Amino acid sequence: MEMEGANQQLLQAEQQAVADSQQPPSLLLQQQQPLVLGSRRKCWPETSRAPSAGGVSPLSTSGGCGGAATSSEKCFKAGQESRMVSAAGYPAKLLSQLNLLRLCSDYCDLTLSAGGVQFPVHKNVLVASSDYFRAAFSSGMREAGASCLELKGVTAEGLQAVLEFVYTGSLALSVDRAEDILNTASHLQISEAVQLCIRFLQLALSLDNCVELLNLSELYCLDEFGSNVRTFLLENFEDLCRCGALQRLTAAQLSDLLGDNRLRVAGEYLVFFAVWCTREHLVEKVSCIGFMRDVPACSDRLTEAKDYHLVVNKQPVMQTPRTRVRNHQRSVVMCHAENLEAFNLATKRHAFLKDCAVPLYNPCICELANFLYACGGRYDGNEASEMASARCFRYDPRFDAWHELVPMNEARKDFALVATGNSCLMAIGGQDENMVMCTVERLCIATGEWRFLPSLQHAVYCHAAAVCDS
């Protein structure tokens, strides 16, 4: 009886399923939950459920997953968000296949010609990689419908190399081929190829090719690259003199280098003789050259130079662009104990200045017209001694040399030394072994004399001083 009841129940279930399948499609869609990707649950229709362990499939009158849950339900959640995945090697494979089609002349719809050599290419690839071709094929010009296009001003070798770059992303560069490839890449306005050429030439820069690369940078308006080449010429000027590369420079290029204070040379004599003479015809003195005496402008410059070097003390007030230090890097100088330490603001490096002929012990220092002045301080290195010094010295960074000046009227230590304008130094206050001082004196650079000024109202030492409007 139980078996017959089960069979009867199964029969009723099958009849119900048949009756449900005969309902209108719109009703079936309402009763069954569709499979939806995303955050909603996926549910199999009720009629597709597997039988239970007893051989009878329990039925639910509600559609989808909203009915009574059983172990045979196939409901699961999909991922909450979509995620982009990619094949890492696909772009390279695509370029490789396009290049293979080009080499086999398959599906090529344009032929480029340069120097009598023809190159089958794909127009859409050129348009995607070159601003030149994009403009030519989209501006209504006659080249837009042409099947063959001759390129003027480029070589076949340069065009072949640039086309290989367009289809592979790589350039086969050498110093000999670089100019042809750079010319073609610039003409076709393929900036990535131009940048690769510049990077290669930057690495290949040497004494043998630096002048030619400077000309190349000027020809193609490569400002940043030209600046790097120019810096190389300035830093290796003496080597250029020895190898004869200066003779390949134009007058304008040479004049530009000589007027740059970054020119790295041991002395100005080398600059003069490098420009005027070869190493086989050096002379001992500039004044021995005839035109330096006979040409008025040259004679005036020669007299000016002689006067400048004769009056050493007055040099700070006789500064001109021709006497300026050939160095654009600025430094901060600090005095501690017996040391004068310099910190280069450009290189971030510390260095010590050359020692003065007379040892300096905690002098006061200041700068005037790019000369360093060191005055006073302790008389010797004995920490127990209170004696002060009146001696003054000037450091010349052009020659890395010290020059002694006239001493102050009073020996001082722990005072303040400042430069006023471009012509005077002022020593203010301080102390010696006997007393704290209120006196002030000034050095006139032009006359080389220290003179007293009105004293302070109070004696001071270990103080600070600053200049305001001279």
C-alpha cells in the first residue's frame, strides 16, 4: 500500500509538471527565476531538481529559490564585481604578426618610396603611429587616396629603420646611422623614435663626436640634448684643445663657450692660446703677438688686464664680466677653529679651503665681490690665551690663493665683520685680552686703509650684524 501510494504521488507530480508546461510563456517566465549574472542568485527551475534519496522529488508551489530549501537545490552567488584580466604578451604578439604581414606584403594597402626603394606598409598602422601620416591621410590631400607615396628628404636606410620601429618598437642604432634615423623620425613626427635616438646619442657622446652632435642638436632644435652636449664641451674644454676639436666649431659656437662661466680650464692663458694658436706654435706672452699690440681694441684689453693684476688690493672694486670666476656653482663657507670649510650647493659636497700661509684661529669672515675675507680672531691656537689678532687676509677662488691685506687698527676677536656695498668692510665691537670693545672701523678696498668710525654706545662681543641698504 505504501508503494502504491508513492507511485500515485509520483504520477500526480508528473501530471502537474505537464500541466505547468502547457501554461502560456509569460506565466512560465513569472514563475521561474531566470539565470542572472551579477549580485543576484542563480537558481535552477523547480522541474530540474534531482530526486531525493527516497526516489520522490519533493515539489514546491513557489517558483525560483523562494520556496522550501532542499539539499538538491543548485543555488550559488556570483562575484560581486567584474574584473579586467589581460594577456601580458598579446600586444607584442600583435606587433609581431603585423610585422610579419608587412614583410610578406600581405594585406598592405600602401607603398612608401625613398631613395628608389619601395616599402609595402599598412596605412592604418602608419596613421596610428605617426602624426605626419595622420595629417596627410585625413586632411583631404591627394596623398589620402594614393596607393604609392614617395617621401622626399629621407633616406631608404632611415625609412627602413623607422618602419621597423613602427612595427616592432625597437631601433637598431649606431653612431653612423643615427643621423639618418633621427632625420626620418623627425620628418615623420614619430616622437618615441626621436627620443630613442637622443638617448642613444647621449650615451655615445665623446670627444670624437661632440662637435658633430652639437651641430645635430641645433639642426633639429633638440634643446635639452644640445644643452647636455654644450655642458660636455665646457667640462672637457682642455681635452678638446689637445685633440683639435675646437677647429670644427663655428665662430658663434666657440664664442658662446668662451663666454660661459662654467668653462672648466686651469687658466685663461690656455683659453687664449687654444683659440689663437695651435699647440705647436705657443708663445710665452700674449703681448708678444703682433695684433695684440697693434689693434687698438686688443691693446686696450691688454692694458686693462695688466692694470687689474698689478693692483691686487683693488681687484674687488675692478670686477667686470671678464674677471669673473669661471664657475656657476655657489658655495657656503663656514669657519670653525682653524678650518674654513665650504659646502657646494650644487654637488652637496663638503671641502676645505686651502690653508692660509699664516694659521687662522676663529677669524671673522665675509664675502665681497666673490672674494672671501678673513680678519682677526685669536692670536694662536692656545685655548688658554686671550690674545686677539689684527691681521687680515683675502682668499681668491680663481687661483685658490690667499693674499694678506693691511691689518686692522685694533686686534679683535668675537666681533662682527660685514661688507657694505662693493667697496668696504666694517669691523664692529669684539674683545681682546684686556677688554670688551665698542669701537668700529672700516676698510676702504680702493685705498687699502682702515679708518675708525663713531663707536657704539655700548661695548659688545659675540654678537651678530647684518647689512640693510648698504
